[in-house]
Amino acid sequence: MSNKYIGQSVKRVEDKRFITGEGRYTDDIVLPRMVHAYILRSPYAHARIKSIDTSEALAMKGVVAIYTGKDFENINGVPCGWQVNFKDGTTMREPKHPLLVLDKVKHAGDGVAMVVAETKEIAADAAEAINVKYEVLKAVTNPKEALAPGAPLVHDEYPDNIAFDWQIGNDKAEVDAAMDSAHHITKLDFTNNRVVPNAMEPRSYIGDYDTAYDRYTLYTSTQNPHLIRLLMCAFVLGIPEHKVRVVGPDVGGGFGSKIYHYTEEALVTWAAKQLRRPIKWTSDRSEAFLTDAHGRDHVSTAEMGFDKDGHIVGLRIKTYANLGAYLSTFASAVPTYLHGTLLQGVYTTPKIHLDMTCVFTHTTAVDAYRGAGRPEATYLLERLMDVSAHEMGIDPAELRFKNFIPPFDGVNQAGYQTQVALQYDSGNYHAVLERGLEMLGYADFKEKQAEARKNGKLLGVGFSTYIEACGIAPSAVVGSLGARAGLFESAQVRVQPTGKVNVYTGSHSHGQGHETSFAQVVADKLGIPLADVEIIHGDSDAVAFGMGTYGSRSLAVGGSAIVKSIEKVLEKGAKIAAHKLECSTDDLDFADGKWTVKGTDKSIGFGDVALTAYVPHVYPANLEPGLDFSSFYDPANFTYPFGCHIAVVEVDAETGKVTIKRFVAVDDVGNVINPMIVEGQIHGGLAQGIGQALLEGVIYDENGQLTTGTFMDYAMPRADDLPMFETDRKTTPCPHNPLGVKGAGEAGAIGSTPAVVNAVMNATWHLGVRDLEMPLTPQRVWRAMNHK
Amino acid sequence: MLPNTVDYYRASSVSDALNVLKANPDAKILAGGHSLIPAMKLRLNSPSMVIDIANLSDLNYIKEEGGNIRIGAMTTHGQIAHSSLLAEKLPLFTETADVIGDVQVRNMGTIGGSIAHADPSADWPAALLAADASIVVTNGDETRSIPATDFFVGFFSTALEEGEIITEIQVPVPATGTKMTYQKFMQPASRFAIVGCAAMAKVENGVVADVKVAFTGVSDGPFRDGNVEAAISGKTTTAENIASAAAQAASDVNLNADHYADEDYRQHLARVYAKRALSAVCG
Amino acid sequence: MELTGSHILHAPVQKIWDLILNPEFLAKVTPGISRLEQESGDLYKAIAEIKIGPVHGKFEGSAELTDKVEHESFVLKVTQNSKIGNVEADIKMVMKPTENNETELSFDGVANMSGLLARTGNRVMSGVANTLTKQFFSNFEKELLNY
Amino acid sequence: MAETVNITVNGTQHSKEVEGRTLLVHFLRDTLGLTGTHVGCDTSSCGACTVHINGKAVKSCSMLAAQADGKSITTIEGMANGDELHPLQESFREKHGLQCGFCTPGMIMTAADLLNHNPNPSETDIREALEGNICRCTGYHNIVEAIKDAAEKMAVPA
């Protein structure tokens, strides 16, 4: 079968509505009789609510209702979706995360009251008129400080602020022995800075209740409508799932932050029934800073040991992960199964041990942000590699080549079993670094660098060879690791009588271009024009089920589910075709949209078969009419994209300001359906990873106030902060899914961060700079260069 | 967020605006609105009334008259950035206007609005100080011209008195051969100046004359740096002279501090930017 | 936000001490405070209106003098609440006589902000602190002449 | 106090009552139903709300609707000529200059302002012109390519 669309940079079909302003995001939706919610939030990080007086606000014209924690005393809070156990086997601590706080607020921005009014302005005015009396308590924001004796407690019932502790890898004693035998050990203290996802569309929800049918509808800017429905119905509100429709319309970016079930979703859904009116809540950006789950925030000490030839002999890590005040939906999985399992990297490290302590603090909840756990793992490994190379006097590229896992395709050679539970599917790590060095022109670069130094310019190069686990995830595997849900995907391929096709997928596109790349797969597999395919997603009433989009899983898992359904369509189609052509299905070939009797010119087109399926006058006996199949695909393994990122930076010797001169990225994401879209995904990830390295970072003051709470203080990468990216790809297909794809959504954000930091260290190494906390602001770099 | 309730009044003339302002002491003058409206949206400021003067065309002009450049208070940053008259006669102003905020802000924000607001990190004050500008203000009965050095009195505060508005900025046309520059080290999020240094100088027979150096962002208000000026005046334009003059910068001011630049670093940056500015104007 | 400063005031310690414990005087010199009403002992109800640059807010709360060491020092605890955020300050004031019988008044403390003020103010906080300090002493000098 | 404003939007004259505090962006979105103009922040930082007033890019979240009285506004909905897309719209699609699409209307409006006075911008010109617009998806690479592409298209008379 020839591919007309797969592998082509087909222009996106969804773009038309976005470039003309016709995209329909949740806040664009207006329902009849709709009212507006405004949430009054705690100004304090930690305080006891002594009293709430809503009388003045309630009396204001246009105010419809005001709810407080009292209204939710008997309603569950939003749950965590992943159970992790302590090292000793006891269950993690999962505090109640109430829809509105009744007694004690636990982070700045915790919701205290919800005002519903005829307009958003009135709701905001009324919220100002609510009088809350607080007893302010001391707060703690740093995970290590939260563990100190006498530290303020986030949850009074957990006397040490520990959510759980956890470990992975080889036996600790074995790792200690390996480290003892090391010829050289590089040891570094790391802070993986807390960042804010900041999807450009602020979260927005509309709750609606239809009295006639006793049915709820929630419009939500989410990455996974079905998951929200399940969590909200079964765990929070206790309403029957089949009476709830959740719609995720156009969503303006997620990056992880829109995976989770947020309190406001349940609030508007619940209140819509109380008031019998649709209720819209849309976050302000400053609220988003306080309430969207943040990312990263690890404090680690990591040691990498080498033998005298520069081979890694061991890796030992102690990390404190800050989970914030509550456990967000995936929070417990991020520092554990999405992080510890990636510490093998692309190296043959024989002994690895991670000791992890996950901690509550008086801060916004931390959860998966683009890459989720894998950027943190990559950062440790790749920083250690570059520093070790410098310390041992080995070229950092050479040190990597020395330690790479040899190439394996997962078909002729087995997958690679790591020391940290995973089995890599296929990989060729040499190839991406070789290509990266070629694109960089490494030999020339070194000369150029020496020349620049002579002229007082601080030019540096930094490497990162990353791996990640995507295509989340085999349900049995994640189930054994504590996931409270399966992580399969569903797809329905509904062929219409005219041969046009609707595809219903449980994946959700919020910028990834599913409506195009999924359609490319369908069109080629069925041999029909792209325009004959429509991809439908984001509506729990339309789509049978879905686990949503995150963890670079859409094509690998969602796409594979579609392929499964297409196979069923073709199998039945062949029976119909055989009947019409009066032959056996074994005599048929399917190519380019038609079944042909082998060795003849007798054929029947896909459209004719589709029509026959719905007008079954001449039809096989015992075959049901119709051509409409659903499938659920549960992956056999994760997928393991990898790549090599190289940053070239120049540091202004006088000010410490870092400028990215070049950025080379060679990624291997397996087979590619739409190179243009994949490249776009890489670009976006790079910007976020570079942002984390140079610009972005949350700062809490000692009282738990978020002092980087707007775009005026929290620096987002802008066009003039970034260069044109130089990208290329290698292809090592995934051996275990039908498309051979691995996933490309997070790669850029994983590989780029350490490459940039390594480059800055390389530029300033001769000035004695060894390590710096991100973001590498000019002030920090200048201080380090001048030993201040 | 959304502003609190506010009455909007569109002034038909300067005197109309002043009369309404007199009658409504809680009102705020609305020029381009790019400082006031963001504050109103966050409810950091909730005036009872805004008096819109942005459309008063008699406050929107750039002209040369009697040895002065005269700029109407409601002239936008964008108009200044694109003015060919200023590009020729006072390029310091086009250069400064060009790095204020972003293009959208420059299209709406006005020079009068910006300097009345007197943000300690705003760009205009440094340029006005270095250019020896005067600010013309009126209360309807009386018009006075305030030298920039007297106008900016500190943190978000000016010599404007209640009931006065700015009508014009006047700048003496610099002598032929005068060089000028504005150099800015930006806060990466807000894009305000962490340090902004405006400088003007004339080199005569290899010796620096008529030098003026002014800073914004460094302290709680903009200031002329007399130490730097004195150190380079009358000196030859060697790199050493420039460096040693620049090293005097921001020596006796209260230094601002924030996440992006503490006192030490800010002072260091002031010196780096003084050097860069002096190098540009003393070349 | 750290609040520190010191200044020589042209009056003997005893006078300064008496003035500073006089709520009417304190209200006049403390930037923004428009009224201090005695609630009990050294606890006052305080109404403030702060106008700094883009920020214009009305605050309400309390001011309390504690840890008094006569003619030497005391701690001023201020709690102010508003719609745009709350401020809590703990400031130690120390008075020392100078050689020519004037007073060196110095203070050292922190003001903690919450809510929108904390979230949006970083860029200008050091300016606010400097300004409040300057205003306090210049008001003090001015008012000193009236007492 | 309600204000009557007369505003021409995408060529159509509107006369509406607005509150003094109504921001232009809310007037466009809520009163006129033109939801292509988005709100991405509350500090005039992100540029998602960019529209043209009398041909110049401005942030509609940072002005009152009343300030736009008597003015002519173009929003993203007014950029295409019927079914014929504006060259920038075409180029954003061709060069994959958008992903989630939320910042896109503002990007296109800002880019249009740039090309109005600089028909042949360099990469640096483009990046500087986009200073007031944040995109979280694309890393800007393809936005820069799209604007370059549109500039080329617009330079050649059709």
C-alpha cells in the first residue's frame, strides 16, 4: 500500500478556524441564562479561617449565590489518581483537597468562597465584600525545610510533612559498593526550579444542568474529558457518570497543567444543579499562577562514579520532591514512576539507586509539566556527564560515546533492560550524537571557541543526550505501579454509507494537530482522500471512552487504537468485497482504496463497499450490516524516544547575560506521520526547556507568597529570547506498535534544559564556574563569574 | 481581572479636563492608559472617574520652534519613534521611544502619560534628564515650565501639583555634533529597565564637553549622575578615561533591589551601562 | 520587605519618646496613616490610605506598641488589611541620644505582604520601602516643629 | 454610569451602551460576540488581545471600550476578505506558525502592523516586533518563518 499522506508535512486542517478567529475555546461559549462565578482566594499561604461573613456580598444587586467550605463539608475533595506506597509498604498520605476550604488554608490561592452573579464584574465586586477573618500561621515552602523538626505542618494529621518516601534501582548496598570502587566521583547538589506551565488559554469551565433529562454538562479546558468525568462523578460529586457529559472544546495549550481534575470543575458542575443555571468560571492569569499545578521543584544530591577509563560504575541520588499543599491528580507518579525509572538514561550504568522523599509544603500543588519527571532525571544525568567530563579531562561528547548503550532495534536485538524497572524498546544513541556533532561542526567550533576566548568572548557549548518514556502506558504495568486507572486508548472508526469516515478518538488535541495527523493515518490506511476523514475528539457523549493526551501518548496509543479499528473495518470490508466480487477474501488485495482480485483487474472501491454495508441487498449471509468499529488499544510497553541536543551560548562577560547563538536538536521519535507537526512539537518543547534554564522560576517568599505571580515578574520566553532552531531527525521505529511511532511532545523540553546549562558552564568553566541554580539569570551568572 | 466601577469622561479640551478634575478630586487623568488601566484591572487602583485626554489633538505634535523641540504630551511613543524630525535632531528620543514596552504599548502609550506616572524604571525620565528637557504643565490659570531635574522628585512622584496636567515636553535642540544614546538592560519579564542610561556629549578637539548622563531603574527615581559627568568632562576620549568615569556611576544613590538585580549587581550594571553609553557618545 | 533607616532628629530623646507615643503625632508622621484610635493601652485601630504610584488602596487594621523600654526602644506591630492584600509589619524603633542632645532614631523591621500586593509588587518593593522611610523622617522633622 | 460608544469594527458601525469600566476586549467578545480576540493575561503582557485601532496594533485588554469611541477597529475576524485569507493567515498555516491557536489572532494582528510599516523585515525585526506577544507552543521559529513568508507574498502584487 502506498502512503500518500503518512510521512508528509500535510498542512493542518484545524488551522482554518484558528487563523480566522473562529476557534471555540471554553470562554468563547455563551449559554442562555448563564451566570458567572468568581472565587475568593486566600491571600495567605497558611491560616486558619476564623469566620466568613458573606451577608454584605449576598445583598448586592446581581449576586445569585455564595458558597463556602460549609457547603462542601460532606462532599469529597478532588482525588489523586495514583497510589504510591512508602518504602515500608504503607499507603501514601492523601489529604483531602476540598472544593472550598472550611477550616485551614494551605497555600496562597486556596479557594475560600465562590460567588455566583449575573456578570463576572458583579461577582468580583461581591467577592471583595466578603469579610474573612484569618488567624495567620507560619508557612514553609522549601521541601527540605519542611522536614526539619518543628516546621509548620501543612496537614495537622501528618506530623512530618512527608507524603511518602520511595526508592528504586539496585540494592543500596550494591550501589554504595560500586561507588566505593569508583576511580572518580562527581557529586553535585541540584535544584530543579519550580516552573509554571502557563498555557496561554487560562483554565475555563462552564457547568450546566438540564432539569428535563437530569443531565449535567461540563465544558472544560482539559486534556482528558473522560478522565475528568470519571474522577468528578465517582470520586467527588457522587453523581452517575452516564448522566454527565464532559466536553473539551478547543483548548489553548495544556503542557500537563490541564490534565488534572481541578476543584473549579466540580464547583461549577455542582452549583449548576443548585441554581438550575449554567455557570461559567474563567481563571485570571494571576489566579492561574496560584492554582494551575506547577512543575518540577526537586532538590537533589547526585553522585556519578567512573572507573579509570571513564566508564560509569554507579549513580546514587537523594532527592526531595516538593508536591505542594495537596496531591494533584498525577502528583505522586511524577517524581517516582515517571522520574526514577529514567535514571538509566542512555548509558550502561550498572548500579543505580534513587532515594526519594516527597514532601508537602504551603505552596501550589506540583504535578506533571511537559516531560514530567523525565526532564528532572535528564537534568541530573546530563549535568553530571558534562561536569564529570570536565573534571576527568575527557571531551563531553567522547564520554557519552564511551558509555552509550549499543544500538538495538528491539526486533533482531532484544530491548534493553534497565536497572530501574523499564525495558527500552529500541534505540541508537550513537547516531543522534554523531549527527548532532556533524551539524554543529564540533571540530570547527572548538577552534572558534578558542578564538573567541582570545577576544574576551565567553562562548560555550553544552550537550545533552536524553531518553524518555512515552506512549503512556501499558495498563498492567502502571497498575502494578499504583495507577488508579488503565492507560489504554479507544477509537471508533465509523464509515458512512458514502465512504466518508468519522473517527472518534479518546485522545484530545490542544495544539498537537490530531485532526490532521490522525486523518493522515486513516486516509492512507483506507486509501481515501484526507478530506473524507473527520477526527472527532473531546466530547464524552460522542467518544466511547478516552484517557486523553499527555505523556506523548496520542499517536502511539490513540493512533494505534485507530489502526486497530481500521483493521476491523478492512477485515469486514474484505468480506463484503469478496461477496460482491464472488471470490474468497484470500484472493483479495487491498490497496489505494480498493479491493482487487489478485492477478485480475476486477476490483471494488472502498466507497462501494461502504454503501453495500449500509444497503445490504447483495450481501454475505450471516454478516451484520454497517461498517463501524471500536477498539481499545493497550500498549505492550512504553515507547522510548531519544535524542541529542546541543546549545551554543555566549555569555556577556560584563553583565552575565546569556545569549543562545545556536541550538541543534537531533531527535529520534520513531516513525513520523507528519514531519512538520513533529518539528513544531520539538520547537515548542525547546522553548520551554530553554525557558526553564534561563528565564523561568517561581519564587516564594518566606511567608509562602508567590512573588512571581504575573507575567511582569515571571519571565516567559519571547521571540527575541530565542534563535532559529537547527533540527534533524533519525528514525528507529518503535517495534511494538503498528505505526512504529514513539511520541514527540515532550522531547524538546527534556533535552534542552541541561544542554543550555552545560553550555553556560562550558563558557565560564575557566572562570571557576561549576554549577548554578536555574534559571541562569544574568545576576546569578555574573555573581558566579566574579565569585560573589 | 476587571476594574471596579468607574465613570468615564472624555475631555473636549485641556481646560475642560482641568475643570472636571477640579470637581472630581478622586478622578485620574487617562492618557494612553497603559500604566493606569493595568493597575485598575488588578484593582490596585480604583479611581471614581477617569478623564480621557488622549484624543486632544492640540496635545499631539512634534515640532521645532525657537531652538526647541516641542512634543505634545499626548504624542505616542510610536509617533516619537517614527519621527523623522527627531531622528535628525534628537535621535536620543527615537532610540528611547523604540525600546519602551512593545509595539502595542508604543502605539497607545503617550510621553505625557508616562512621565506623569514617573515609574522608577520607565525609559523616558532618563532621556528627558540627559536632554535637559523641560516639562510644561498647566492648571488652567497658570502654566509653568519645570526642568526635568526638578520634575522627577522620587519614587512615582513628580513636581506636578494637584489639578495640573502636562501639556508639552520641550527640549533644546542639541548643538551640531552632539552625540546621544539610550542603553537599556531589560528586566526579562516586564521589559522595564533594570538599568537605563541616557547620555549626551559633544567631543571638541578630542575632549569631552557638554556631557550629560542620566539613569533610570537604578534608584527610586531617575537621576543625573553628576559624578560620572564630572569625571569625564574635559577629558580625552580614551577607553581608560571612559572606564574610570563610568566606574563612578550610581555611587551615592539608594539602589533598587528585586529578584532580577540586587543592589550590588544593579550598581555594577549601572557602571557597565555608563561605560557603554559613554563609549557611544564619546567616540 | 525590609524596613530599615536611621535619622538624627533635632530634639532630645525624651521629647521624641513622648511624641512617638502620642497617637495623634504618630498618625501624622507615619506614611499613609490617616487615623489612629486608641482601643486599649498601646493598641490602636489604624486607618490608612496608601497612594504610591499605580497603587491606591484603603487599609484598615491595628497598630500596637510592645516591648517598651522607656526612652530607649519599642516594637511597633502594624496589621493592615485591604481588598488588594494585607500588610503585617514588625518594626523595632530605637532612640539614642547624640552628643549635642539630639536623638538618633533608627528602625529595623520587616513588612510582610500578602495577596495581590505580594504577587505584583516585587519590581517596586524596594522603592516602596525607601519611600516610606524617607516620608516617615521628613514628616517627623516637619511635625517636630509643631510640638 | 453607562456610556454610548460608536465604534466601527471590521467595517460595521456599532452604537452600544457600555459601562465605564468595560474593557475593549470584553466589548468585542461579550457585546459583539467576536471571540477571536483572546484574553491571556491581566498585565498587558501576552498580546493575545491585540487588535488594530485605526490601523495600529494595540492591546484591547488595556483600554476601555469608551476610549475607542469614534475609532475604527479591525479584529482577526476582519482580516480575511470573504473566503480569501489574508497572506499572513495563509502563511501561518503554511509554515505551521500555530499550534493551539490561542495566541494566533494576536500574533497575526501584531505581524500585520509590522508589515504595514516594514514590508521587508529581517529575522531580528520580526522577533523584536513580537516582543509584546507570548506564544507557549511554537517556540516562535515557525511564526518567524510565517511572517517572512507573508512579507514575500505581499511584496509580489497578485
